[in-house]
Amino acid sequence: MEPAKPATGPRPRNRVWISRILKIAVPAVVSVGLCVVMFRDIDFGAMMEIIRRDCRFEWIALNLAIGLLPMFLRALRWRLQLRVIGCRPPLRALVYSMFGTYAVNLVFPRLGEVWRTGYIAGRQGTPFPAVFGSMVADRLADTCTVALVTLLTFILASGPLTAFVSEYPDAYRAISAVASSPWTWVAVAAFIIAAWLFMRYGRGKVVTKIKGFFRGLWEGFAAIAKMEHKGRWLLFTAGVWGCYYLQLYVAFHAFPMTDAILARYGAIAPLVCFVLTSISMGVPSNGGIGPYQATMIFGLSVFAPAAALAAGPACEAFLTEAAAFGNLLIGAQTLFWVLGGLVVFVLIALDRRRG
């Protein structure tokens, strides 16, 4: 009698379900966990009272109004990249895809980009991989922009950042020791060499998928070099991130505490907070909820008076005000994307019916 063969059918399906659950559960746990940590030492009632009493909501409204412009600039920028692969969707469809991406990411982080790729590819009858490579180039361009702005910010804000770090000499010495240690650079070099060997000589299904992913990244980014109107593309990119920064800049006028920081430090203060919150969006979470407020509070702490950083009522008051500012901004932005997503999905349905 032949031995019974092990059942293999359900396993791939189970793995798919586990993968889907993790994609939803991990960002949700990160968001909830960070919110719990933040609110553990913050009086929620006092925070809401600050928002009700002190906030000038006209500045928040202006913040949201400015947020409409980057969506159109993003659509215009992506249109230039899509033309390289022969895909020419109407501008309205690209604008829909941008709003839809943010709405989908609120529920399923990182899947918004896949959704917009599928929407445009299906609508125009263009192969999904080609559109996906263009989308990857679009996101990679944003990553490079954030890296450049971060470097510029550290140069421009070196004074306040050094003053802040000097308040914590033990942390400063620890960071300096790690940065100056030869073992740190040996580890970095070893990682680069190992990655190169892995990509050069690695074999197997997983390695092939990883190689294909990075090849797609490169091909998508290389398409930028082939497209027309590169200067216009750079202008759109600068416009997108300039608008994002302007949103935060005007929001600083909404609260007395942030308005005072702006008056004292000028454009550097919102720039530091802007960079930190932009980096925080790389953390898997639902619409940035959790990482955004945490990095905003830290950014504001860089420019807080020394008394506000010491334990006591002054510190509690500062943290409460900073939490009020961060939570109101992310809350207003989330509501903005929810409403925008509902409108866009209705417009997409009407567009399909007309087609």
C-alpha cells in the first residue's frame, strides 16, 4: 500500500489569509499601540478643552484647502511618467486615483498604491506591471525628495537640534559613540556586501521575487530619464512637497503655543516637524495615525522652552498642547480623506457607467 500523500491544497490558501490578516493587523496594532503610549500621560479631557478654547479653525480650514493642490500636481506628474509607457488616461481619472489611494490606505495601508495601479491599468487597458513600475517610480521620487529635504533640514536647523540634544548629554554621547565607532561602519559595509552577494549569486523562488521587485524599481525609476518635459516633472515634484510644507506652516498659526514657536524660530520649526512627520509615514499604520502625532510632539519638543522639558506641570501642559495640535491635524486630515474618498468613488462609478 502506498503511503498517503500529505494534503497540500489548503496551505497556500491559509498563507494568503494569514498574509492578508497581518497586512491589516500590524498597522492597526502599531497605530493603537502608539496612541496608547502617547495618551498614557496626557489628560484627554484637557486636550479637547485646548482644542475647543484655543484653536483658530480658519487656519485648519486653510490647511485642508491647500491640501487639494498637491493631488492635482501629483496627477500631472504621474501623467508625464505614464506617457513613457504609452498610457494616456484623462486627467480626471488620475486625480480620482490620487484621492482614492489615500482613502484606501486609511483602511488597508500600502494597498492604496496597488489599487490606483489596478484602476488606471484596467481603465486604459494597459498591462498592470507597466503601470505598477511607473507608480513605483512616482513613490521612489517622493522618497528621494524626503531624503534631500531631511538633509537640508539638518543643515538649516543644526542650531536648535544641537541645543536640544545638549539637554540630554547621556543620549548625545551614546549617539556619538555609535556614529564614530568603526564597528558601525564595518557592519554597514558588511551589509552592503552581503546584499550584493545575495542579489548576484542568490538562487531560489524567494530570491527571484526579490530580484524582480528591485528590477521593477529600477526600470520604473529609469523611465523618468526617458520621458519628455523633465523640467516640468521636477517642478511638479517641488510643488507637491512645497504645498505639503505650506500646509503645516499655516497650521502653526492655529494654536497660541505653535504660533509662538513660529514667531521665535521662523520657518525652521515647521520644517523640522514636517520632515519628522513625513518620515513617520513610512511606518506601517492606518493613515499615519500614531506615528504622526508621536513625531509631531517630538518635533515641537525641539523648540520648546527648557522649563517645558522638565518634569512637572509645565511639561504636562506642553505635552497636552502638542498632543492637541498633532491630533487635530491628523484627525482633520483623516476626515478630509474619508470624505474625499467617498466623493471620488461615486465619481468613478459614474465615469464607468458613462463609459
